Amino acid sequence: MTAAPTKPFLRALAGETQTRPPFWLMRQAGRYLPEYREVRAQAGGFLDLCLKPALGCEVTLQPLRRYGMDAAILFSDILLVPHALGQSVGFAEGEGPRLAAIRDMNGLRALDFDGLHRRAEPVYETVRRIRENLDKDFPTTALIGFAGSPWTVACYMVEGQGSKEYMHVKQWAFSDPEGFGQLIDLLVRATVEYISAQIKAGAEAVQLFDSWAGALPVDGFHQWVIKPTRAIVDALRARHPGVPIIGFPRQAGLNLEAYVRETGVDGVSLDPGVPAAWASETLKGVTLQGNLDPVLLLTGGAAMRRGVTELLEAMSGRPFIFNLGHGILKETPPEHVAELTRLLRG
């Protein structure tokens, strides 16, 4: 019999309603912090920062030293899975990621599943170092591992960069669902292996980021978001029973109901467009996470305080983890995060 969790973040994911909800913030380790910018300058490229365990551990711990969040999330990037599969991945300063686009079966066959763990080993070492530091200095803080969900990762792999139209990936998915399905199946297998290794290294919960889930129509959402997520959840549950899984299908809208019902996630993270009261009333049997607009944190003051109060009221009486609806904006003053922390600590 597994003992009940004691860390507030894990208690929330186990379905417990707490007087003070635990909190962490997406992109809490990032460019808004001057100490992060110093480490980032030392690292060279962004991918180098993700693949240097000492530096990745340091930037993960930085926001905890300032604010004492209830969870730390591994500092990494969702494109480490394509990198681990052998796809060329780079980050151009000020331009975002650039990948050698895969748009047919020849590109798919060039990927190297067998080399995944070798290429991803620095990420696992980062997890081990973070967990060691948390156990020593932040014993009530949980460690979150993560990966991108197959649909969102496929978007980058096929488009070769970020996109507004998702033209190439949707064309492939719509015109050749069997061929595109082989890419999704590969990403399901790779994601299970990648997250499982993070759990073995010390991650206590995991989050699946499906940032471009909202780009799909209903049928596509079920095929390329819900089904792969369910496959990952089932595989991870079989290997690591008791490790909670959070899904973040950004801009899923009304598809959230089916996502919660059919994927089996323990928690669902909400983007700012989801009405908190609707989610609290409608999405049952799952812990909700979110969803303060990051611009309210950027703005601070009365507007932020009002948004926090309204969100806490909407989520009272149910399992809840306070977070943003997306990542902290780089222009956010650290003092605003400090004020938010005071509000949440009471």
C-alpha cells in the first residue's frame, strides 16, 4: 500500500482540497530573473543550457530561493525529444527554434529511437541533481518532470519552427493519417521512455505540454491529442503507479471535457481563456491547475490582486494548484512575483 503524499503539491494531485492551495508558475525559471540571465550568458546557446546539468539544476533552483514555490519543474525544453531522436534542433537568438523539417516517411525513417537515452542522459542527470538539492534544502517542494505531447512536438518537427497556420503538419495528418500516425506513435514511445527515465531519476510528478492542441478540429483533437495522451498515461501508470500526471492542452476550449474524461490524467492545467468557475463546476474527478493571465502578473497591483482573489474564490472547495495560464513573461518584474507569493501564502 502506497503511503499518502505529504508534500502539498502532491496532496493536491491526490485529490485533497487544502486551505491554502499549493502553487508554482510555468516558466518560473526564466529571463525575468537577473540571476537566470547571468547563467544563461555563461551557457552559450539555449540548448547548451538545457544539456549542462550543473547549469540546468542551478536555474531550476533559483526561483525557489526567492519565492519558495511548492513545486520545481525541471529546466529543459519540449524539443529535447526530437533532439534525442536525432533530429537537428537549434535555437536562433530572438527567432525561436529551428529544426530540420520532417515531412515524409524518408524523414521519419532517419530518426534514431535507439539513441534516445544516450542523447537525453544530460537531462536525467539534471533531474538527479535537482532532486538531491530539493531533498536537502527544500524538503516540502515536489519535483515535476515534463515533456511535450506528441501533437505539439510533431508540429515543430514537421513545420521546422513555430507556426501560426500549422499548414504542413495538418496537411500530412489530414492527407496521410496512417503515415502521420507512425510519427505520433514514435513520439508516444519516445515520450514514455523519456518521462519514465525522469521519474527514475527523481521526478515525483510529470506534466505533458500540448501547447498547440487548440489548432485541431474536434475529430483531429480526439485522434492526435486525446488518444496519444491516453497511451502515454496508460504506459506510465503501468510502469510508475502513483506518479501523478498533469495534462496541459492549451486552447482546447470545450474539448477539455473530453480530454479530462478520456485521457485519465490526474490534473489538468487551464489556459487563461478557460472560465475558472466553469472549469470548477464542469471538470470533475481531476485536480485543476492554473490559470491567472500572465499579463496580470506582469501588470501587478490592484489588477493582479483582483484576478488572484477571483481565481481563488472560483476554485475554493476543490483540489486546486495555483499557477498561471501560461509561462511568466520575460518582462515581468520579480517584485510582482514576490507580491503574488505573499498573496498566496496569506
